[in-house]
Amino acid sequence: MTQTTDSTAPEIYVIAEVEETEEVTTIDGVRDGRRDTGGGWGAPTRGPAEVVTKIFKRRRVSLDAKALQTQMQSMIAVVNDLFAQAQTSGGLELSEVELSVEINAEGQISLVGNGGKLGNSGGITLKFVRPGK
């Protein structure tokens, strides 16, 4: 985290995917005895189609550290509620919670919903353990 001056908010830098360009391509379908591109089975019923391709690049992005801190505090409050609600039930007790989160280029924190397998996406894994009694 970097603090520049007293008059500016503290910043944190993340590497995030940022949309670079958007390319629109028109595809005409052709169907005859030798070629069959575009469309499905039967006679073509539509004209040309536009395909939108978005190109993303990884960039170093400056984010407001206070806004990230607020979001993390909200998420931690939710985890605390999970522990509080998961009291001993039927002999089972919740002892830990492991979450994977990602920060996007706009500074929003999102839970990763793919079983916590981040692979090469550069997310953060947080492990919350219930304190000993």
C-alpha cells in the first residue's frame, strides 16, 4: 500500500484485466454444394451476423485502499455471521471457512465460485479459523 500525500487517499495497486479494444466483425453465411458456413440446418433465414470480440490486457491499476478495506470488512462480517449461525447442530461444528476472492480493475471484491481453484487467475485465498475455546 502506498500513501502519497496527506491530501490524497491511500492507494493499492493490483494487476487486473482491462478491456483494451472491441472489434465488431460482420459474418455472411454461405450455403451451396461445396460450402456451408454460418447458420444451422435448413435454408438460411437470417442475414449477416455481427460478432463482437473484446480484447483484454493485464495492466497495473491503482485502486482506493479505503474502499477495498471497507469491502473486506463487510466480507469478514459475513464470515463472522456464518460462524455465529453455524452453532453445534447434530454434533457437528463449523471450525473454519476458506474463501477465494478476486479484485477487479474497478476495485470490486468478488468471491470465486469455482470451488476455490484459482489456478492462474491471481486471486487471494482467505482462511478463517474459529478461535479455540
